[in-house]
Amino acid sequence: MAAHASARTETGPAPEAERLLLVSAGMGAGHDSVAAELARRARAVGREAQVVDVLELLPRGLGAGLRGFYGTCVRRAPWAYGALYHLLFRPGRGRRPNAVPLARLAADAFMTSVHRSRCDLVVPVFHLAAQLTGELRATGVLRVPSTVVIVDFAVHRQWLHPGNDLHLCVSDDAARQVRRWLGGPAETVGPVVDPRFFGGGTATGADTSRERAGRPGTGRPAVLVSAGAWGVGSDLPATAGLLVERGFRPVVLSGHNERLRRALARIPGVAAPGWVTDMPRLLRGCAAMVDNAAGQTAVQALAAGVPVVAYRPLPGHGEQGVRRMAALGLCDLAADATGLVDSLDRLTGPGPERARRIAAGHAAFRDDLLARVLARPGPRPSPRPGPRRSPRPGPRPGQGPSS
């Protein structure tokens, strides 16, 4: 970090980026929502911004195959996805498989996008995209800087490639991990959401939240239950039924999973709206949220002042993410049904705990992410030729971080 700052001091601040190329992936909806929000903000201040999907840059339908494989795993065999996460994503000692060989397959199509967009900064918001840009920067093929926006609370090994110029993280904890593993610059900016999410929730008026969230005259607080864009989770109908029995009004988001939506709609007292296009309004009507993935819906709840309780998290990134959120004081992690109900009782009822949780959620949003993205990374040494050279100390491409 000191060397990076020194380079800026000697040469003066780098000019702001005028043309951004954001690199996302259609895995669920979270990464795309971050890319879309950054593009919207950039265009609003007169910058050019384009978004490409790294999966669509892979040849011969490989990206669609990966998307389908992931969706099948998390819906039908989450244990298998958990095993893959442990092998490919979780930090640990020793040389293990990484995504660089896969990312290289998208290199030609990506560089075509770079040239067509005339971008002066690339911004990966998905881990495979970060491997792609890092490798191309390390080998000298990509001549414009790469600023990685890490959207996960639990940073895994596939986000990390030493060829990238800067990593922007959602928490100080994540930034420290990146600096320790890569030896390069990483900064905390907090999560990014549409500004419409802010302003919901009340720090002290829990009774008001209960009244506006419940059905008229019932006093039953509405609790949002998120299953993500894929509509996945461990026995969501049973969770929804439990909440009804304990005096809550569950509103369950089933994403694009129509079969799950129909099953939920048959449970008395459960609202199953299907795909929701106005999430800010929905969150303003809820007193708390039950989450299983620590994804963008949880971040949106934090912005809206809606306390989050993690329950039955998805194996892999979901479990790791909610544990990091809980360690940071951003959510409760319920070990069982009793713990879930106890947490919801505390966080939807009157008392100081709700106020503390709302304040902690709002405090997670630190800096203007767009401003930090536009302030391009300072100059760095020209990369040496060769397919596997690393431009700065730290793990070589393919060498994962140590635990």
C-alpha cells in the first residue's frame, strides 16, 4: 500500500477514467446489479460505460454450460457445490486448480470489447472476470488498468490475481485479506446499491415498522425471506410455515423458480410474489429479512434499514459470506429454528438492538464507489513479457492465498 501511494505522490494523481468497461457475469442477478448500478452512475456524471458478460465471451456455449451447471448444483445438489467451493474457491495452502485457464478462453473476445469500447479502465465485478483481466495485465496484453470490485464479504481465492491494479472491497476485513494475500493495494469502499434503497427502516421506531409491515389490524410483522434469483434454499416452505406459526407474515422471494413460488403460494399466510421489480418498495414494507447467501439482497436490506438474520445458508460462498457478515455485526446467524425465531423477535420488536443493527448496516456503506473507480490506479511498472509473470510480489497466477 505504501509503494502504491508513493508512486502517486511522485507523478501526481492519475486522470479520472472517462470510459469504463465493466465485466460482470449472469450468475444469479447480484453481479449484474452491481455492474448496472455503476454504469448508471457513471453515465449520470457524463462518463461512458459499457457492460459485458464474461460468460458470453467464452467460446462454443461454454458460458451457458457453466451457468446451467451452477444452477443445477445449487438447486439439486448443494452439497456438490459446497465440495467444489472447498476445492476451487476456499483459501488454503498449496497449489490448487484456479480459473486462469478457463479465463484465457475469453481473452480474444474480451480484447475485442476493450478495443471497441476505447475504454481507459476495466472494472471486473465477478471473480472469473478478475482472473481474466489480471492475467491479461500480467502478460502485457491489456494496457489499461484494471480495478476489481469485490462484492463478497468472504473473499475467496478466485477473486485474486496479482496482475490487477487495485481491489475495492466491501469491508476493512476483506481489504486486509486481499493485501495480505496479494501484497498489492486494496481499499475499503463498502457495498454498492441503488440509492432508492436508502431511507427505509427506523432506528428507534420499531413499533412503526411493525405497523407498516403487518396486515392492517393484525400487528404481524412482515419478514422477507430471500432465495435469490435462482430460488434456492434448504426447505423454504418449512421455514415459511414456521414463521407463520410464530406470528410473522413471511414474504418469500423465489426468484425465477416458478415451481417453488407455486408451492409457497399454497401455504396459508405466506406471500409468494415471484420475481420482484421494485425491491426498494418491498423492503420498506418488511421489518426484517431472512437470508441464505450474503448476496446483493442482503446488502439492499442493510441499506434499507432492514435487519438481517442468516438461516440455513447455502454451502460454499453462502455459508462463508453469512459468517463474515455475522462476525462484522451486520447480521444474526441462527443455528436452528429456535434461534431464528428468537432473532426475529429481538430485531422486529421494540428495544435498542434493532436500532444498533440498523445503524451498523448503514455504517457499512463507506465511500462513493464510483468516485473511487473513476480515480484510476496510479502508474505501475510495465509488465514483463511471458505468460506467467507476476507484476508484483505475492502469489503467482494459480498459486492460491494461504490460510
